[in-house]
Amino acid sequence: MAILKVNNLYKSFGKLDVIKDISFSVKKGEVLAIIGPSGSGKSTLLRCINQLERIDKGQIEVCGDRMIDSSENGKVIYSDNELLRKIRLNIGLVFQSFNLFPHFSVIKNVMDAPIHVLKQDRKTAEQNALSLLEKMGLSEKANNYPFELSGGQQQRVSIARALALNPQILFFDEPTSALDPELTGEILKVIKELAKEKMTMVIVTHEMAFARDVADNVIFMDEGKIVEQGRPCDLFDNTANERTKAFLKRYNER
Amino acid sequence: MTGEDLLKISKLLLEGLGTTLSLFSLTLILSIPLAIIIAIGKLSKIKILRAVLNFYISVMRGTPLMLQLIFIYFGPYFLFEIKTPKAFNAALVAFVLNYAAYFAEIFRGGIESIPIGQHEAAASLGYTKNQTFFRIILPQVIKRILPASSNEVITLIKDTALATTISVTEMFYYANGQANSRQSLIPIVIAGVFYYLMNLVLTMIFSRLEKKLDYYK
Ligand SMILES: Nc1ncnc2c1ncn2[C@@H]1O[C@H](COP(=O)(O)OP(=O)(O)OP(=O)(O)O)[C@@H](O)[C@H]1O
Ligand SMILES: [Mg+2]
């Protein structure tokens, strides 16, 4: 079953076309990695699906619910607000810069949305938050504030925060790019754990070794288009595509 | 000057202090909510609204408060030939309009200083717009604007003395009157001590508040 279906998506900022006719889908339990040079539109693609940007054209379906449709004459039709809200809660998003709420303690960061958005009772939310923090190896930090944590720890809190809403699919936008190299490992480990548990994920990353290791499928994007997509071994080792080759070569040289 | 004179002066000044304090507190109570509304208006997408508010703020900040007091006190009579309002009410209106403009600019700056990522994280977690503002944004704004707001509040205590211009019987009105009739500086000095003590208390309250919000960065 497809958790996410994107069809013929277009998005521009003024005159700048950033997403040009992108289509792909993600099956339940699948891990999809998106790679590509800076400015190729990876973040914009995630943000469109998360309703942080309005799209210009296309269709998006999440867990069988039609989020956005486009009519024949190119008019974009968003679903009603209630459905959009439901869809939004099916998608979790982990940001490059964590974006934790600084005035909330670690545990409150994780349980506040379940209480005030999902209307869970406090006890349930708190227990759930504690077990998520334990899973992230942060039990001792529950009552600390975000500024007291390392970048890697903050990112793990933000993953717990996203998971607390029980999303059907989890998006990561370069989850390790804001971290010191010695801290990226702990985040990649957490994502690998989630993959083992069959969490459906879309991961934008510059960590090629990690993408090859964890992903079931890889999309290579350039200039707002999907240049190539396939299994990691096909794309990383046996690609016939010149642009993919050039991109990977530049990476290996760095 | 005898001890009895000093007591008399102090009594009079304390009487005025009541008016000073009500002008001060009513101005705060009314101007802060008004300022929040103005700040939100200035951040809205409605161009005309923003232009009107910009003009209002620039007039309030670009002309002397004393002029505004006099204008609001005498304006109704000269412009519309209606009865001159009570001096206290005119002063209150002038102070509220003036301070709302200053507070609005502080609030707007505070709201804008919160990184866009906070709004986006809240949105992606399903918080409604209201929840985002009141649970996520506003608490952080309050921490950031506390120092600037404390400056305004301290200035306000001192500015209440300007209401003397339109004969509001606040503390400075009596101090000035006594100084003239007694040909002495002592009433002015006593008033100064009162103003100073009030601001000492306010400064203490604000540094407590700032300490209280120091638990996060
Ligand atoms: N809000 C915006 N307004 C205008 N242009 C934007 C906006 N957001 C992104 N862009 C432009 O869209 C293009 C794609 O940006 P995007 O952030 O999606 O790229 P990316 O693939 O995520 O790059 P990176 O690897 O550097 O994160 C860039 O040229 C960027 O400058
Ligand atoms: Mg990006």
C-alpha cells in the first residue's frame, strides 16, 4: 500500500521553477533517500508535502487521502482544512536545525503536541514521551532544557517529538547537516533503528554511505527534476546516467 | 520650614500620588492589549491597515507627548465645539495612545525576532494558529521584550508628571504648586524621592521577572 503518492508536482518561487513535474510514491515500511546537489529542490519538495509551501500544480495523496488535486485547467485544489489537518498529523517532520521549543523542557517538547493537538490525557502522553526518550537514549535529560543539550541530543529529542504523534510517515531534511561530524553517527543510528522497525521514512541527506546502507530506494534530484531513481546498488554502483555519475564522483572526491 | 510643614507637603504629595498611580496603572492596563492588537495588525497582510498603523505610530513617536496631551484636552472643544473632557480622562487617552504606539513597536520586533522555524515546527506538529501564537511564540516573545518593556514602564512613571500641563492633580502638580507658594525647592525634592522609590520597586520587579525567565535560552 502506498503511504505517499506524488504526481506531476510543480512549484516555483516567482520566476524560479524549483520543482518541475515530480512524481514518486512511498510504500508502507519503505525508506526512501533523496540526494542531489544544493538548490536542486529537495527541501522544497518535502515542504510542499508538509503544507509549509503552496504548490502550483499536481496531486498529493497521503494514506489514501487526497491532499491536493489539480483540475484540468491547472487550478490547484486543496482539501478542506479538517482533512488537511488529519493528513498533516500523518506526516512527521524532522528539521535540519531541530527547531525545538526552547521554553519547554525536553519531555514537554515531546508531550505537548500529543496533549494539545491529539487531546491525549496527560498521563498517557507523559508515559509515551518517557518511553520515546528512553528509546532515544535520553531518559536522564527529560527535565533539561534544549539549550543544555548537544546538537545530537537535540536532534534526537526532535525525532522523539515527531514520533510522539504516531505519524504514518516520517520526513527528515538533512538531519545531520547542522551537527559536528562526530555527532552525526548517533542520529544515523537512531534512523537505522527506526528502519528496522519498518517505519516509513523519506530522508533527504548528503550522507551517501548512509543512504546506500539504510534506503530501499534512492531518488537523485537535480534542478527540480528526478534524474534517476532506483535501488541503492543500482544507483550508486551501476548507474548509466552521466549526471548521476558526475554528482557521485564529486562526492567521492570530497 | 518646620516639621509640620514637611508633613503637610508630604500629605499633599501622597494625595497626588494616588492619581499618579492610577494614571500609571490604567495606562499600562489599557495600552498593552491595544499594543498587541496594533502589533498583530502591523504584521498582517492588509496593506491599508499597515499603512494606517504606521502613520499612527510615526505621529505618536514623532511629536512631543506634552503636545499630544494638550491636543487631546483642548481638541474636542476647538474642533467640534464639544465640552472639554475631564483632565484626567484626557491625560489617560493621550498616555494610552502614546504608550500603545511604543509598546506595539516593541511587541512587533519581539514577534518578528522569533525564528520562522518555530512557526514551522509548530505547524508540522498540528498546532492551530492560536495555539502556535499563545503556546509557542508569545512566551518566547515576552522573555525577549522584557528589558525594552521595563524601560518603557520606568519612563511612564516619570512621564505622568507631564499631566500637570493640563492640570491633572497628580503628584507633580502638587509639588510644583507647593514649590511656588512656599518659594522652596523642598516639595520638588520630596516628589523626586517618591518617583525614585517607585522606580526602584519597578526595577526590582522587572529584574525578578527576568531572572524567573532565565531558566531557558
Ligand atoms: N522561500 C523561498 N523563496 C524563494 N526562493 C526559494 C525559497 N525557498 C527555496 N528557494 C529556492 O529554491 C531552490 C531550491 O531550494 P531548496 O532549499 O529546495 O534546495 P535543496 O535541494 O534543499 O538544497 P540544499 O541541499 O542546499 O538544502 C533554491 O534555488 C532556493 O534558493
Ligand atoms: Mg535543503
